[in-house]
Amino acid sequence: MKTFFSLPCLLLGFLTAHLSATADEPTADPKLSKAVNSVYPAIVRIEVVSEKGSSGRLMKSRATGSGVIIAAEGLVVTNHHVAGKATRITCRLYDGEELSADLLGADPMTDLAVLRLRLADRPKGSQALATAKFGNSDLVKVGDTCFAMGSPAGLSQSVTRGIISNVAMISPRSGSFRLDGENVGELVRWLGHDAVIFPGNSGGPLVDEAGRIIGINEVGIGSLGGAIPANLAKEVSAELAQKGFVSRCWTGLECQPVLNPRERGILVAGVIKNSPAQKAGIEPGDLIRTYAGKEVDAKIAEDLPLFNQLAYGMKVGSMVKVTGMRDKKKMSWSLKTISREAAFAKERELKNWGMTARDFTLMSSLEARRSNKRGAQIHSVSRGGPSSSAKPNLIPRDVVTEINGKPVRNVADLVRLSKEITKGKKEPVPTLVSFERDLAKLLTVIKIGPEADENRPLQAWKPWVGIANQVLTRELSAALGLPATTRGIRVAQVYPDTPAEKGGLKPGDLMFRIDGQIINAYRSEDTEIFGNMVKEYKTGSVIRITGLRGKERLDLNVTLEKRPDPPNELPEYEEETFEFTLRELSFGDRVAKRLEKNHPGLLIHNVEQAGWAALAGLRQGDLLLKVNGASHSRVKAFEQKMNELIEQKPPRIVFFVRRGIHTLFLELEPDWDQS
């Protein structure tokens, strides 16, 4: 029988669950009483409003987590994934008092954050805050009693008891726990314990029998909880409270455990180009045995965080002596450390562009294989917004380098130049944008400014014509040489196999009248006027469209048809054994994916986490083309095929899928005895 690991509660602080969290009620047990009395009053429930860039906007979300007060001046330690992106923080103390708090700093590499309660908001004469103290996590042993405290599921404070199960626990899959592009497992070895924790316990303290903090709860792996060791949490939180960030150095070394368990040292897996390590002459395959005078050794993955803590902890700009072996010969290297920037800079929303963007850091520029950090990198784009509607359109990871011929070194330049272009304007301004996509250098025109959202996605009107249009605004009419009094729309796109295509409409056509009635659209907010006029007709009606094609008069008859079925009206099937859902392709799906009318395939609508399909790598949005070599386009036939396979119980089922421009084969290998 195969064993699969799952991480159902990795981001505990951002999940809410309908759970009744039961606490071990204080009893006469002196150990429990001491722990509870010492730390319980210092627990806080944290409510945050956070922002995260998605779909061209900074999307806001509300979540709860836990924290613990460590200083009388109101310092609270919690997890980065609880409060690291917070824009508003409210903390509830153990007695019900609520206080606002400010984020002093957050560190994604250790998943720690420090808040400061706004004590000035408390009434005069308020009781002093209860605080908790850090213990020495290096003294913690497997079998020690521990107490997990926090506010599970956003409820009031609770405490559960267990024992330490592991003092060097890491994620079962390297790199599976990432925050802001950082691999938390690079530096953190969790204290594993079986004290019951629930969603919302993240950021709460793990306490020993003496009432000292030995860890900050962070994750749940199976039935175990994982806490960031107190010694690491104490060091990082002190630096966050003082500076707002953690200073670390970078060398470009990427290491892994030795391949031969009889060897001593750490194996160099890779060296980043132009990094200090490469300049020092270190190469992949080298074996490091001492680093800055300290012996280093990694037999297993659990040993790596200790080396990384040492390597990242060197003073920036210092010379580090490294010794080791290469092809059984002794080697010595000297490398000069440089400052390690964050994996990703914080994204910023540009509403006029319909996108979010961020600056390059050293790490993100290296990942993008850029020679410098100049430019503004696109993080997300709003569907139907100005950046998405441009031709060619901007997509995530594009890099804007110039607008209207002026250089864009960073997001601040992009914002400043955009304000200059749109200042005093009441209509969107066509702006020449230079951007890079991988090695290609492209140009496009984006209309930035107020009311920039002129183009809309497919509409659900009955009947329909089958076009995307933009309003002939006064500015656009003037640019096209039309009278200032012009009313109408311009055809931006003609969807295939639609009344528009059959009637002869083409992109760029100008439409002024339907059956002699003026299309009274001249402002950007008039986009829906044309659709509303069509909506007044019945399916099958013939409408006469008049306008211009170039300089020639346009006069066409178009027979209206019923709009295609939207996705929510198409057949859908939930496959319970493999835990995924798919549906038939909609008209919009085929247009978006550039598919022919009869192209086979079914769209993966949802994939349940940790199910057989997810383990095989199936993703939401994949286009399922074939199952064991047979094509499928209808849900009913697919359901019948899957039922046959489930009855046959083959050792594997092969899905052939398309993902973007790529195709791949996925092997679903269920353990039928456990299904």
C-alpha cells in the first residue's frame, strides 16, 4: 500500500472552519495550572484584513489567527501568513478587550511577524498587559509535555495538551511550503507535537510545563502540529521589532545532503551565475566541510536548515572562508557575501491599467534571467481591463520598460508617468507601451485613465450578435477623422460561427444604426447600449446594420441567434473516486483557448486537494483531451468510461491534457483497496 503525505492545514491562520474547539480545562494538575496561569492571559486573537494581488486588483480578505504578547509595551509575535500582508489588525485580549495593532515587520522565510498594540487607545488606569517569556528550545526533548495555546477557528482562547514528537520536523516535500516566494523549510525545523491544534491556532505559542514559550505554532501535517522553535523566533522577532525586517546575506550557493552517507560535509547542488559563490570558484559537485571556520554536515534533509541558518546569518559584506573537497582533492575558497533581498517585492495596484505590478528584487530578477532590476514586472491583469484589452495585451511576468518613449525603471516610475499622462483628462489616453516578454521586445497601445474599461467579455444577452465592441468616444472619433457628433460603436472582435461572422461583420467596422435607429453611444460607460438594443428583438429576427468600413458605407443584414449556453448551464460531472469535477466546453472556453468548433475535450472545473487526481498533477483549468488514448467531448460518455475503468480497477489510468500551450500525460494510480 502506498503512503501519501498531505498538508491539509499549512496556512492555518488563513482558514476558518466550523469546528468546536475544546480546551483542556484547567485542573488541579500543577503543571497545567502553571502553564495556563503564566501564558494564557498573554494570548491574543488576531483579526486581519489583508490584501493580495490577483486579477489585476489588490483583493481584500478577512481572516483570523493567534498571537502572544512578549513585551509590556504591547509587542505581539504571530505568523507572517496570519498578519504579514495585513492592512488592518484588531487584537482581542483574553479578557475580551479589543485593541488595534500595527505591523512592525514580517519575515516570510521563517513565517514570523511582530505587531505592536496601540496601547494609547486604552482607557487611563487600565491593567498592565500580561506577557509571556521565551524558553530555550534547544533543551526541548522528544516526550516532553507541551501545551498549544491560541484561538482556533476564530473562537476565544484555548489550550490543549500533548507531547513533543519530533525536534527536527520538516515538510515531507522540499519546497512545498512557500510564502511570498520564499521556502520556509530553508531555515525552519519545526518542533513536532501532538497537542491538538485547529485552523486559527497559527501564531499561538507552544508552551512547556514551566510556562515558557518553546515555539510558535505554524503548521499541521497529518495529526501533528509544527511549531517554529523559540530560539529562532526570539532572534527573528527581536530584529523585526527593531528594524522591521531581517538582514541576511546571500552567496548563490544551493546545497543538498551528501549522496554517500559515509561522506562528511554538504554537497553543492548548484551555483547561481554571477553570484559570490561562482566568483569564488565553487562548482556543483563540490563538497563543503567547513564554512566560516565551523564544521558542517548534512546527511539528511533535516540537517540543511542548520547550515542555511549559518550561511544566511553571516554579516553582509564579510569574507567567508570555505573549505572542502573536489574530486578527492582538498579545496579552499573565499567568498564575499552580499545582501539578500526578498524573493518578491510587494505588488502595487494600478487601477488605470487594470493590473498589479511589482519591482524586481535581486532574487526575482535572477529567476527571470534578467541582467538588471530595471522595469516594472506585471503580477496580475484584470480580464477586460485596459492592459488585457490591448493588442497585444499584457500578461503576468511581462516587464514594462517604457511608456511614450520614457524609461520605466520601477513601479514608482510607472505610477508617476501614468499620472502625468492622465492629469486633467476625462477620457482614457492611448499610450505607447514598450514591454518585454522573455527575450521578445514588444510594443502595444493601452488606453489608460478614467473609465478605461471599455471592452467587455462575452455577454449573456438573448439574442446576440457575437462581437466585442468599443464605444466611439469623442476622442476616438476625432482620431478616426469622424465628426464630433458621431454616435456608435467600433467592432473590436468578431467571434467565430456567430451571427456577426455569418452576416459579414469584420473587426474595425464602425456601426452607427440598427434598423435606422441611432446607436446613441459616445461615452465609455455606454458600452451596453448596443447589446440592450439587440435584446429588444426576438431570436431569428433580421436586423439591418449601417455604418462604415474604412471609407466605404457599411450596410449589412444580420440574423440574430440565441446566445450559446453559458458554463453554468452545461453538463457537469463530479468524479468521486478520483475527486475532481469537469464540464463540457462552452463557447467562451473555445474562444479563449483558441479551439476549433469541434475540437474534442472536457474542461477540468475543480480538483480536490490531496485526492488521486491532485496527486497525479491534474489542475483546475486543464483541458482533458483523452483517457487511455480515447477522446472525449461529452460528459455522459466520459462518465460511462470512468465507471467501466473503476469496475476494471487497472493499475493506472492515463489522462492526456492540455495546459496552456503545453500538453502532457498524467498517470492516475489509485490504491484500489483504499478507494
